[in-house]
Amino acid sequence: MIKKEHGRLDFSQPARYLERKIRAFDPWPGSYDYWNNQVLKIHHAHVVEAPVAQPGHKIIYHGWPAYSTAEGILVIDELQPAGRNRTNGKSFLQGARNWGKNFKVKYG
């Protein structure tokens, strides 16, 4: 039986696995992570095959929010911050000043 907590993304997994999980769990139970101590729902993402230093870092890839994973980069195409409407990743980054603040490398 799938439960809501199964939607939490584990970035120690490969990006391809996570992208498929996001598609499979849409619309229920949904996929999510936490940002600023609130749920950040992930609705659509794609994979970029690139080497990463350490899984789980929030990074910026060609102006899009992304996560480093065990294998590759998971680029977030559409997301939904807590209490807000769905938005695309580029629009989200315009107001998300601290995305990737702990990881200074920006790809592209």
C-alpha cells in the first residue's frame, strides 16, 4: 500500500529513478522534498547526465533549480512551494534567493 510519506525524494538514488518516481506518483501521493522547513512538491523534472560532487545538494543548472543525486542531476521543471500555486522552476528561482546557498557551483 502506497502512503504519502513514500513520496519523499531520496537523493542518494540515481536521478533517472527519481524522475520516474515523480511521474509515477503524480498526482497521488505526489513527490516532495523540504525547502525552508516547508514541503516543496515536485510535479515535473528531467535528468541531466553530469558528474556531481555529493548527492542531495540544491544547485542551479542553466537557470533552473536542481538537485545533485547519486548519478546525475535532477532538474526541476515544475514545483509547488507550500501555500502557493504551481510554477515553473525558472520563475520559482526569481523569488527563491537561498536556493543552492550552501552549494556555490552553478552549472551552465
